[in-house]
Amino acid sequence: MTTDNDTIAPAPDAAILEAWGRRSVASAIYASLPFSDCPNAAYTPEERAQIDIMDAAEKLICDATATT
């Protein structure tokens, strides 16, 4: 995913911006998924996939040191 920020950020911060982009997209997809009222599963496989993307992106964002 490319954002306007990719063109203004130095290369070291590009990974952080890309992670924010992935997290934003996954969050939007997660919010659009139909509600599952299945009592035996905390999340549907579709929800779990988006949560995994958000978790990975958040880890990168938290572990990275911005240089701008």
C-alpha cells in the first residue's frame, strides 16, 4: 500500500508508515466483517486474520525508532 507519506518520509521511516497503512486497512476490513455470535469461538478465521495483521503492524510500530 502506498500513501502520500511514503513520498515525504526518509527511507528509515518508510517501514513505520507502511505498517500504519497495513494496520489501517486491516482495521477497516475487521470493522466491516459481519458480527459472529458463535459462542464457541472468540473470533472467526476472517477476524483472526485481520487481528494478526494489526498485531504484527503494531509490534513493528512500537519496536521501531522514528528518525523524522
